[in-house]
Amino acid sequence: MSFTVFYLIIGFCILWECNLLFINRGKVKLPGEVPYKNIMMPIICVLFSALFLWRWGVGTEQFIVVGGFLVATVLYLPIKSGLTDEGIFVNGSFMPYLKMKYYAFDRVGEDKVRLRAVSIRKEVSLYFPKEQEGLVGAYFAKSHVPSFEAFREQSKQGPEN
């Protein structure tokens, strides 16, 4: 892959992150926390930068690529994730309530719960404060998304005719 193509890919990633940062920011009504987001991305960024500089050497073009990756990483960190009126935003990816099969809560420590929302193609996780568990459940109840227990009961009864 030539450097020109790589610059275009990094530039596209930066524009995509700006889009996610500014367009979807106001849509999130109940913000949640993405597991390991603030820990893993800086570690991956440092490892990628070191590997890139080790493999291709130190030069102006390499610093531009590493700088672009650092900018994309810094823009990624403040992207809001959480519940909206239409679905869930997680890292800029949207999952509408209409496509969800069920949701479930898991306890994480003393003061947090983990929301697992499952659709046919993917599963997303968000952390919420324990006090907001009822509010999060109300978003799903309003949108007619069953809890895991209700989904399991529906599955046992079989399809309705």
C-alpha cells in the first residue's frame, strides 16, 4: 500500500470521527459508558505508532501518519454513547430498538450495571450507574423490547400463529 492511499484512509477516519463527534452528540438522551474505551484506545494508539515508526523508520511522512492516527484517537475518545429515543449509539454505531431481540442487565461492582442489548447481528454493552437501571429499562419498555427473561419465556412458548 502506498503512502498516498494510507493518507487517504487516515484522512477518511478523521472525517468519520468528526462526523460521529458532532452529528450524533445531541441525539444521546441517557449517556452510558463504553467498557474499556478510555483504557484500550490510548494503548492501541501508542502500540500502533511505535510499530509504524519501527517498521517504516522516522521521517516526515511517518510523523504525518502517526499524527493523523493520534488525531483520530483523540477525536474518538469524546464520542458520546448511550440511549436515544430511536435506539442505542455505541462508539458511533447505531442499533435501533426495532431490530433488538432483547436486553439484559448484569451487575458490575457496587455502583454500576452493564446493559447488554442483543440484535440478530450484534450485541452491544454499556455501563450505567446503578440508580439509572429503572430509567434504562423504561426506554426499552417504551419501545417494546423484551428483557432477557421475557424473551426466554416467549421462546419456550414457541412462535405465535
